[in-house]
Amino acid sequence: MGFIEENEKERKSFVRKWAKYVRTHSDKDWSKQQNVIINSALKSANMTREQFFKMKGETNFVKYKDYR
Amino acid sequence: MKFIDKKTIEINRELSELDKFTLDFVKILKKYTNYVLVSGYVSILLGRARVSEDVDVIIQRIDFSTFQALYKELKKNNYYCLNAEKESTIYDYLSNNLAVRFAKKDKTIPNIELKWVKHKFDKLAIEDTIDVKLSKGDLKISNLELQIAFKEEILKSPKDLDDANHIKEVAKEYLDKKLIQKYKGMLRGFY
């Protein structure tokens, strides 16, 4: 198995295990752990409007019509 | 996480900064129009271990004067539109089926990606919602079967497939699997 396939297998396995954890533990328990990821990522997010739209590929600050 | 009935989920979660941001925006938005939260934030709200820089929201079409009132209140509460400043320009974008983004002043992330109901699946999403009850308020999300079908049948990126798998696991006892297949068939015929 190549690196990409191995990586994909591990990612899927983590998603499955974590979802099972969420299903079988209290909301307070899993959300406290989840918030470490969310809150730290949002805290360190520091982009200008131009950088953000460039990252999203939204030319001229707008998205093309066939969104979603 | 309690699935109280087909239309209600109660989550006694510790609110993340993304949840607080969404609740704050929705508190204003819902005074002016119906809305539904779709896509990545739905799986994050239900526990998926990832972050998103934006929250996708579909709203019913509103007239210009209603939009003016909404925009005025958003600005009063320190929101700005990332796409444009003039209300007529923002309204034109929405009227042309383009999405517009709102964030808190001096920030770009997180932001709300707001768009009008555009086609029958958006209509389905906004008409068949689930109320998620949180400690500081309620949020309306699209029905989970449609979210899963859309992510598996149309979007198909690893991130979207993982989102779908997460929802399928946490809601496994409550999902209507036949409905997922039905939506997938409808989506295949549409896109």
C-alpha cells in the first residue's frame, strides 16, 4: 500500500473512531476536546480579505454562480 | 446528543467560538427571514473534529427594504460584508445568485457565507429543517439525509466524504437510509 492509500485509510479510521466516541460519550466530554481544535485554529487565523478570497478562489471578491 | 424526534436534536455541548459566532449572527438574521445552516458546519456542530473558516447559510429571498434593515442591524452589531460595502451592491450579488460573506469587524475568519434559495434542493433544505437545541439558543440545520446525499453524490472531496461518514455514525440509529438513496437519485438527475 502506498503512502497516499495508507494516509487515506488512517484518516477514515480516525473519523470512524472519533464519531463513535462522540456517540458514546457525554456532549461536554467530546465538545471540550473538539473545541481545542476549533478555538485554537480560529484564534490563530489571521488573513486579509484579499488573502481570504484568493484562498477560496473567489475572483473579484465574489463566487461564481454555480456555488455549493 | 439526544435525537428527540425527527425534527429536534438536543446537544449539551460546550460551545465553541464558531458556535457562539453562528448563534450571534442567526439571532439577528432570523428576525428578517427563514434560514437553514448547511454543509461543513452541520457536521462540526454534531461533533466532527475539524474546523471551518465559514458557515454556509441559505435564506429565503427577501426584498430590498428587508435587506436594508437586516444589513443595518448587522452593522450595528459590528458585522461587515467582505464582498462589498454598499447595500445595493450586496443585494445585487444576492439577486444574481452569488453568495456574500459577513464577519466581525477587523476579522475575515470565521465568516458567514449567505446565499438565497436557488434551486429545488435549497428549497428542500430550508423547508425540512432540524432544530438543534444548544445551551444559548437554537440553530436550524438541514435534514441530515440531504446533507449526506449531497456530500456523497455531488461534492465527493475527502473532507466532504469524511463529514458524511461522521454524520452517518453519530446519527446511525435515526437516519432514513432509503431517503438518502432517494435524494442521491434526485441529485444525479439534477446535476
